[in-house]
Amino acid sequence: MLYQPGRHFLQLPGPTNSPLAVLQALALPTIDHRGPQFGQLVRGLLSDLKAIFKTTEPVIIYTASGTGAWEAALANTLSPGDRVLMYETGQFATLWRSIAQQLGLQPEFIAGDWRSGLDAAAIGAHLASDARHQIKAVAVVHNETSTGALSDIAAVRKAIDAAHHPALLLVDTVSSLAAVDYRHDEWGVDVTISGSQKGLMLPPGLSFNALSKKALAASKQARLPRSYWDWEGMLAANKSGYFPYTPNTNLLQALRVAIDLLQAEGLDRVFSRHARAAEATRRCVRHWGLDIQCRVERQHSPVLTGVIMPAGFSADKLRAHILAQCNMSLGAGLGKLADKIFRIGHIGDFHDMIVTAALTGVEMGLTSLGVPHRSGGIGAAMEYLSAQAAAAAA
Amino acid sequence: MLYQPGRHFLQLPGPTNSPLAVLQALALPTIDHRGPQFGQLVRGLLSDLKAIFKTTEPVIIYTASGTGAWEAALANTLSPGDRVLMYETGQFATLWRSIAQQLGLQPEFIAGDWRSGLDAAAIGAHLASDARHQIKAVAVVHNETSTGALSDIAAVRKAIDAAHHPALLLVDTVSSLAAVDYRHDEWGVDVTISGSQKGLMLPPGLSFNALSKKALAASKQARLPRSYWDWEGMLAANKSGYFPYTPNTNLLQALRVAIDLLQAEGLDRVFSRHARAAEATRRCVRHWGLDIQCRVERQHSPVLTGVIMPAGFSADKLRAHILAQCNMSLGAGLGKLADKIFRIGHIGDFHDMIVTAALTGVEMGLTSLGVPHRSGGIGAAMEYLSAQAAAAAA
Amino acid sequence: MLYQPGRHFLQLPGPTNSPLAVLQALALPTIDHRGPQFGQLVRGLLSDLKAIFKTTEPVIIYTASGTGAWEAALANTLSPGDRVLMYETGQFATLWRSIAQQLGLQPEFIAGDWRSGLDAAAIGAHLASDARHQIKAVAVVHNETSTGALSDIAAVRKAIDAAHHPALLLVDTVSSLAAVDYRHDEWGVDVTISGSQKGLMLPPGLSFNALSKKALAASKQARLPRSYWDWEGMLAANKSGYFPYTPNTNLLQALRVAIDLLQAEGLDRVFSRHARAAEATRRCVRHWGLDIQCRVERQHSPVLTGVIMPAGFSADKLRAHILAQCNMSLGAGLGKLADKIFRIGHIGDFHDMIVTAALTGVEMGLTSLGVPHRSGGIGAAMEYLSAQAAAAAA
Amino acid sequence: MLYQPGRHFLQLPGPTNSPLAVLQALALPTIDHRGPQFGQLVRGLLSDLKAIFKTTEPVIIYTASGTGAWEAALANTLSPGDRVLMYETGQFATLWRSIAQQLGLQPEFIAGDWRSGLDAAAIGAHLASDARHQIKAVAVVHNETSTGALSDIAAVRKAIDAAHHPALLLVDTVSSLAAVDYRHDEWGVDVTISGSQKGLMLPPGLSFNALSKKALAASKQARLPRSYWDWEGMLAANKSGYFPYTPNTNLLQALRVAIDLLQAEGLDRVFSRHARAAEATRRCVRHWGLDIQCRVERQHSPVLTGVIMPAGFSADKLRAHILAQCNMSLGAGLGKLADKIFRIGHIGDFHDMIVTAALTGVEMGLTSLGVPHRSGGIGAAMEYLSAQAAAAAA
């Protein structure tokens, strides 16, 4: 195989490009997971993670993919046959529903069009019709990674409360945490699910549950069998900074550095950097004359942009060409969107010029393959970013 | 805090010291888990892992601690209320039993003294008494990491067959795989459980299930709820080299290198290197006049040696002193052995002089703290190793 | 200090961005510079370097900056008071002249305008006027890094031969080797000087002298005092793969990987990749309406483009703004060009999209600072690169 | 080739084992050697190096082996034909003399036996006989790396002063700096030469000259030609934190971390750690019944121990066997000591157990090859180190 020169650009909506300092921490020698240095590390992480979830309640770290944290949220709070209200924002909401089914729960799925986020009013109406409170949880996705639509979680909480419904609120923030403002406590979320490989800038392998008092109380009654995901043993061991079983020590060492970098930049700056990149990307795509998968303006995701290929053109062929010419990976269309859209990730560790770089790669690909578009989209993105930079410098 | 100079020696029975090449592969930039490079990587790994488990059937890779793979083996093959025969070889057998209980199974636990491996005859007798074949699986630990006792798995299979019992055989090889000769197919094992952080020389974070045709057939009937651990979706996705959810891509990149190194050295050389280290260690400990936790000669573990502290002396104080003086972590006594024994790991990536180094650290600790012992144990170890080296060179 | 997110782009004409594999090799533990592994490494390097210089004669590796290799070329071949003909292509030619003066040589300097490469006819004329052959060497720069002008070395050799002059030909290829086609033997060069931190994609710290038989013969007579730079001791030690003093072992380990990568891509592909990047860059700059420092079309450098700032605008302010906004370093104007030009490096380990990325950074900087230019230069670059990629794929 | 498992032990008297943090800093991406981050880095290094040399005068950093810094010290202070008084402590003193000869100086060499450090009285006597002060410099080695003898530099200064002689004092501390207490100002040294790859725990590639006012004044008159080594241009550029040519930026980044680690441990602790290791090593060697190359008790080197092989046994065969069995490199006998001695390095980044490890490797090698020795030397070393550790803890 030929050597492909130059850095790879991993412009997926996750996993994201990890800072070198994070990767170097990952490669530090493994330390004793029962030793004093490890306990000190973990106590600091468990404390600092709270600020990232914006909660004062415990956060649990799993050595698992984000999918495991989905299962954990369900298994710790629910019992066989429980009804769960879910909302079809896209492929990831659909996968989470499958997990609920596999665990023996009864998901009720509000249909969606995969081109927008959730409709809190529909959730409220559904709950209002559940007079006997058979629905035990509402489980929704904050940022739907398969489409690029961001939903209003505070509105969901308001809808639940307005319906005077006791259902727990479970929220997937796998692709939004540490990239988009998210407020576990303020928004009344009971379990927040997240993962390491997106805004936290780590490789995949860790996932999270942030809890509420209500969720903890529910876990005492929940009868789904659970062991690996069980909160109780984890919380007991975490008190002194340890785990009930051997966790991924090296990812925890890397998480320390990732949090340090987020703190150094400041979460608000991180959020505005993502929002700026997303706006620049959308201006470019619109200039090209291509459609954006999310069609609701206020629900555009700050972390990825789904772009619809013109009819008759394969998104996957475009991605393959760009990978070969530009050493850049873009996100594929998932589920029913396969080959129909591609997704540009602008999440994690990047700066303005990485955004414009990625856009030049896409435009060169469109041109090389003869995909119809209006050239000059990069100019629209650059104009916006230059104006922002000039304003920031002023 | 003061800088502690010199390399840390992680002489635990796992996690073990990772080779630098493995750590550097871990720190390579994350790659697209849906891209062509990743599929190629995974297909190679799934194929090469078979040779390590000595099986022709599929091996499944979980992004999880070894504990998760314990749960996976049970959840995929058994149904609520099923009886499982287990054997109390030590702390890890006891933990596995707890998991079975948490999942709603009924473990039957043959009592052990934590100073020996299992007694296959006792298993055979127990199965023979189960005329109605209510016991659905025999679940045992190959190398009991908490004590340092290795059990004869082939003998367990013979005992099951001699009892004409249809129970599945599930075996934990978390701390033996790739360090001790293990033969999944030849020994008739149905599910072999293992982890990344011991003989495979990786950090924690991956774990494994090796399957048999009988285990796969059982999984079609098994009714324990499962999603993350489910074999079916995993095997379907693995066919083309992918995963049903985002795995720990970086540990998979590191696993490639770890397997390359094992292949370069050759598994038989790896096994004899571990056996040699274990014998040298025992000669040293006996010279000191200290007792070894495993009291059955043919069951001594090649990967760790449990050493019993003289009455009145704290094993944990000794370990803390050695950590401070020698920058070496030793394994703690676990469960009922807490503070009573310490465990010397000789597993993973090491050579003769790392073994003698660790022994000098222990002997200096014993001397510094005034723990009664006969000095000169290192000499016994060195004499043995020198003779082996001279023989190999001849 | 705030954390500046995203990878740094080191778009200097050297040092260049090193591939991660090279940096990881650099960070391998230091090995015994007198051991068997080291001898094997060095023998391979000395052999493979010949193919990169396109010579069959020895190549010498110094643990030193490129500046040291300039001195070495002079000190090994010349005697106090010797005349050397040099050519003012820019700042680096000027620095080399200073070194000659410091060593007690008498450089004769053909004046240049810093906007073009050398004029071989002028060299020929100068030599023709040296009837007594007092000029002992012609010392010229292949690629003048301060301006971006590439000179025709074969033409210099022809001019020397046409003048029937015995002068040695010494050539600086610090910023061209392994990026631009260069032929030590075919072009009749006597000493080629180079460095590690440009086309070889290593950090600074190694430099080179490639020799000819004539140069070696001259070194027997040369009377400039020398020790560190002395070829004789070096060649004697190199025969078995060692050095007369402790070299930079880690850079040598990294050089192994750098050469492997160059071989994997193939030198001809490497050269055309650089040429393509340079053409794309020039199309962009011309679209902007900015002047290029080198004003001779056939002498444009494939590895950097010098861009002249419009009157009244500071190149250094532009570079500082781009560093802050885009995390990109550009080359400064040197010597009399300070603050008047900036230099875009397109050399080493890069692909098409890194070129367009850098250009977007520059254009955003121009826009943010209100530097007059015609927008849309990136489009010109992308159009060219897309067409090239489409042609390559066809 | 077979993979040799386990970490390599580089127990040379340099290059030494670099801490991982140093190697990771070395592998950071190269930064712009003319950018603001680099200037800040260098200003900090130049300041902090003074504390390591214990001087208030400038320290110069060369991108070169230590050999280059030897040449630099001579070339900046002396003129062709100058006499230099040197002392034959061993191979490195002899090499330095050769360099002086190559540069056209006239070294006068006080003969030594390679089994002791220098005799300051002999130097004083020699100078006293130089009534016309034709000797311009006294150039001596602080720690003779080829034999393991440490010389008293303060005594040399006293001898020079007692002779009322104006000669400069030049001292090689390549293998003692940052490992043995050394005081440039207090001992009246004019130029101190050192290197990166020993006590500073870096790979080879940087070397140093620490200056005095008198040395600087001498450099204004010194007429040896020089350019790369010239102090004047270097000091001018260093004022703002830059270099007159591209230095080894990555080693400078690593030097930052190395100094941070030395400061964290504290130089006095570093010195006593080395002294303790040396004493333990000598006790072991004496127990074996082998002779130590340095035969003067108060001149034993804290950083290495030269061990004389019994007649009829090859030191190189022993080293090769130990390399194969124990993955450890030991220092070879150099010059006239080739194959007659081996040298155990105990310098740089190590702790007690690395010392005992190395000794077990040597003893196993002696045993395997049948080299006559009294077994149990490790016990003598451990007894000493345990007592020291117990005392430190008390």
C-alpha cells in the first residue's frame, strides 16, 4: 500500500480528533488501579465531570461504548415491561429504542421525519394521555448525530411537568456534551448519557451516566437484572476513588488531560467555537446550493452538518474520493439515509482553519466528481469567520 | 509532590507493563470506525485471535472490562433461574458467582480453601448427582488471580463428559490467556472469557468471549435479557470487520501490535518464559522462608506468586514501602486475604532481569521493615535463571 | 495562557510538519550507540541516503544544524585564503558567504536581486576570467529558502566545465532534498549539503555532506583546521556503522522511518506532490493580486512561495494574526525582506487539503486585517487541484 | 529476528535512560524556531541552565554532540599554536587532546594510569615551570567516563592560582553535570563543557559551554577560525531567546521537561541518589571479588563503575551474553581497556531497584559464563540500600 502523506482529518461527528496531549496521556504506562495515585486521579475526575454535566449529583464512568451507557440508564431505572416514551429523531434514537426492546421494555415511539429535532409539545400530549402513569420514562436524544438536529431538552422537562407526569427524563448527550451548552440539573434531567469520543476529545471506550436524586431512588425499585451497569456497587467504590472492577485506566489518565484542556479554554468559549464553525459550514453548503438534512433553523446542530447529495449522486462515492485525495474521513449517512447524505463533523479539537480546510476538501471532491454545485462556498465560510475574528480582535 | 525517578515497575498480576510499541499504537490518532482501514484491521484481529485462544470458532471483542465478558458469557447462554455450577478458587470465582446471582441465575458454589485450584472430581461428582440436568453450565476460573492457583480445565471437561452431563463449560482465562498454554477447542470449552490487560499486554478496556458451536446454539434459546453483550448482532457486524456500535478503536490498533509481538516471540516461548519466571520466584520465596499462598505444587500459577506475610506483619505496609523506595507496585491481598498476602506478578512483557529486579525490591522491603526472612533468596532465583540461560545458549 | 485548540499548522519552508510515525520513532528509548542494533541501523541509513542524494559515493551524517554542514563542506575541501565563488540568491547564500569569511576564506560574491535564482552564465564568465584557477570552489544554493527561487545546478556544472575550470562544486540543498528532484552524481556536484528538517520531514538536528571522489581527494590537501567536521574519521567509523563520537541516536532512529515513508510513497510522487502544491499556491496568490517574490517563472520553488505584502502593510502583523486565529505559522521575511514578505511552506508531509487549508488561513488573515486583495483565490487553487485529482483518478 | 520482551535497560554511563515525559516532549510537533513560543522557551532554558552549572554567567547551547562542545571551548579561547595543559585520566581526556592537536594547538599531556583521577599537584608543578606563561589553558575532565574516576576541580583551580598562572581552566563535565555536585563559579572554571545525554537525561544531540568573564574576554583575542561554534553570534541571538541558525527545537522542548524533573526532585537529592547507587554497586563488585578500575577510594565516580574482568575472560562476551539474556546494555571498555573491563552506568533516571536489577543481570551473566566470582554480591548491595532506605524513612 502507498503511504498517504499528511495528517488525516477525522471530520466525523465522532470519534473526533484527539489533541496530542490527550493521546500522549493515553500512552502513559498503565498504573495500579488499586494504588494511591489512581484513587487521587479518579476523585478529581469524578468531581470535575460534574461541572461538565452541570450537575451536583454523581456521575458514573463506564468502561464501555456510549451504547453501554444507554443500556445502563434503562437497566438501573426500569423494570421488565415498563413503558418508555421515545422520539424518532433519527438513527440513534431508533437504536436506543431497539435496546429498550431487547431489555424487555415497551418503548412507545413518536414518529419523526429525521429532518428535525423533537417536538416537546407532542411529548407533553402523549404524557397527558397516559392518565395511569404507565410510562415510566421519557428517553430522548439531545443532539441526533445521524441528522444534525439539536433538541430543546428544557422544553421536554417543561412538557413533562405541565402534564403533571412522574416519568423520569433520560437524555442522550453522546455527541453534544462538552461541545454544546447542556445543563443536567437546571433542565431537570434524571439520567444523562454520554461518551468519551466526541466533545470530550478522547478515543471511544468510556461512557457516562449523570444521575439525579430521583433516578437514584428509582434504581432502588428497578428490577431489570444488571451487574456490569449497576450504579450501586459503582457509587460505593467511587466514594474512595476506585472501581468495582478494573476500568480503562489509560483512558481515565487521558480524560484528566482532556478536562484540563476544556477548563483552560473555558466551556463557553468551547461552545461558541462550535457554534461559529457550524454557521460557517452552513453558509458554505447553502452557497453550494446543497440541502442541509436538518430543515428547522433553530435546531441546527453546532457539532455536525448533514448534507444531502443531489439526486443521482452517491454520497459514499464522494466520501471515498475525498478520503483518497484529501486524507479526510466524513460521516456516512446512516440507516435510511445511507449513501444519500454525508455528514461534516465540526466537533472536538479544531480551529477556524480546520473548518475551512474540511470545506475545501468537500468542494474539491464535488468538483472532481462533477457533482452540481455553485463554486465559491468556501468564500462564504471564510467571510463569516474573518468577520468574527476581526470582531473578536477589536 | 516530589518526582519519583526511574521507571515504574507494575508487577501486578494485571494490568501488566505494556510494551512501548503497544502504547505508541494506542496513541495513534483515532480512525474512522466505519472506514476501509478499520474493517481491514478488525478482520485481521478476529482471525489472529483464534490462534491465541486455539479455536476455529468466532471470538468476540467487547469494549469493556473483563467483568463485562463474564456477564456476557452468562447472559448469552442462560435463562433466568438457571443453575450454574461454580467453584470457589478465590476472590475472582466469588465475584463471578455474585454476577450470576445479580443476573437472576442460581449458582451452586463448591467450597474451596483459596489455597489451591479446582478439584475436577468434585465437579464430576456434583454433576453426577444432577440426574435431571438442571445445571446448565459449569463456570470456572483457569488461573485464579487472587491466589495464584492454576486449574486443569481439560480435567473439568473430562469430568463433565464422564458424568454424561450436557452442561456448558465456561472458563475465565482473564489472567492466563497468552501467558499460559490454553486450548479452547481441544479442551472442549464452550465459552472462554478473557481480557486485554494481562498476557495480551494491553491496558484494560477490551474483553473477549471465544465461542463453541454448542454455545452458539444455546444462545438461540437463552432468555436472559441482553443488548450490549448480545453475540448475534456482534457476529453479524463482525463478518465484514465492523461493530454494531463504536468500539474502542485505539485499543484495537494496539491489539494489532500486541498480537504481532506475541507472534514474533512465539506462543511457546512466551509460555516457557512465564513458567521460568514463576519457578525462579518460588525458589526465592522459599529461600526467604515465606509461605506461598497456593499450596498444591502442580497448581502453582505461572503468572503470579501469592506470598503470605508472617503473622503480625502487614502486607499492605510492605507494599507501600516498596512503592516508595523502589517505584514498584505489587498486587494486594483481595477479599479475605486483604493485608495478609501480597502478590508478585510475572506476566506480560518482561525478561529474566525484570523478575530478579522485582525480587530484589521485595527483599529490600522485607529487610527495611524488619520482616523476618532468610536473606539471599535472590541468589536462589538467579542460580536457576542462569542455569536456564546457560542451557538455552548451549 | 489560553489553550489554543486544534492542530498547529507549521507552514514554514522548514522545519516542516513531521509525520507522527517519525515523531514516535524519535521518542523511542535511546539505544546503545556502540551496540549491534545501532550498527545495523546506521549501515542501512548510510546506504539508503545515497538513493536520496542520487549518488554512489559516501554520505556523511552530522549531529548539527544545516549550518554546520555548510562549514563542513568548506573546512574539508579548502585551505586558509582560498577563493570561493558564491552567488547572492538571497539570505541563505549571504549567510554561507559569512561563514566562508569567518573561516578565513575569500568569497567572491556575484550580486543578485533576491527575486531570482542564479545565472549560470555569470558563473561561467567569472570562472573564465580566473585564468590562474585561484578560485577553488563554486558554492551555490539549490533552493533559496528566503525567496523561493530554485536554481539550475546542472547548468552550473556545465558552465564550470565549459570554462575548463577545476573548481569544486558545492551545493546547498537544505530546503530541496527529498522534495525536489536532485542528482548529485549526474549533475557533477562535489559536495552536497543538506539538513533533516525540510523534505526529510524530521526535526532539526542532523545535517549531511554527500561527497564526490574529487571532493575526497581535495580533503587530503585541504588545510583548514577541522575536527568535529572532519570527513576522514567519520568515514573510517561509518564503515562498520558507527561514529567517532556519540551522534543523535534518536534522530537516526527517526530518519529510518522518514526514509521508509519516502520510499513507500516513491520519490517521483513526492516531487510531483510538491510541484502541484506550488502551482496551486501561485494560482491562488496571483488571483489575490499579490506579487510573488521570485519573478522568474522557470525558477519558482516547488517548496515555498514568497508573497510580497502590499505597500503599507506589515507581513509580520499578518503572520501574528494568522497564528492567533488559525494556529498556523508562516515563514517570515528574512534579512532585507523582513516584514515585507511572508513565505508559505508547502514542503514535507502534506496533502492537497493541507495546501488549501493554509491558503484559506492566509485569505482569512488578509480579510480580517483589511489587506487589499481579490477574494476567491482559494477557488483558483481548488480548481487546479481538483482537475489534477480527476486526471489522476481517470 | 525474535522479539526480545521487556524493557531495555540502558545501563551505560551515557546515553542514559530518558524519562518518558522527556521522550514525549521530544516527540511534540516541531515549533517555529522564530515564533513567540520558541523565544519564551529558550529564555527560560538559558536562565534555568545557569542553576544547573551553578553559574551566573551565560550558558551556550549547541546542536551538536559533546565532542563539538570540546572543540567550541578550545576554538573560542585559543589561537593557533597555543599550548594547552591536559591530563591523561583516560580515553576521553585522550580524545580531547587529539582534538586540540587537530585544531593546531600544542597540548602538553600529563601521563596518567587510567586508574585514577587527576593529580592537582602535578598540574601545579607543571604550571610553575612555565615561567613565561606559554600555557594558555588547562583542560581537564571532571568525571572520566572511560574509567570511572572523578577529579577534584576545585583543587585544580587552587593549584593554578598557587602557581600564579593566568591559564584558563576548561573542564569537561559531560558525564557529571546534573549527577554530581559541580560548581562552575565557585571553583573558578572558565569554560565548562557538557552534553545532554547523561545526567540531563536527554538523548544525545545538545551540548553546552558555560562561560566566565575571563573566557569571554579571551574569546575577543582568540584567533582560531570558528563559525558554528562562535560564542559572539550565539550570545547576541540568545539575548532575545533565538539562535543564529536553526537549533534542535525538539531537544530544547525535551530539555524543558528534563530541567523541570531535576528541579522537582532537587539537585541535592539527585546527587545523593547517584552516590548511593555507586556505593551499592562497589559493595557488590567487591563482594564478587572483582577489581574496580578506579583504584583511588576518594575518586570513585558516582555515575559509573568500571569492573575489571578476571584474566582470560572477555568483557565483551559477557556484555553480549547479558544483552541477550537480560536485555541490558553495559558500557564497553574503551581504547586500551577494550574487552578488559565493562562499565556499569548508574546515572540519570533510576531508582534503587534499577541498580539492584542491573547487578542481578551482571551476576547472572558471570554465573552463566563461568566467570569466577563469589556469589551473593547483590546481597551486599541490597543490605546497604535497605539500610539507607530505613534511615531515610526514620
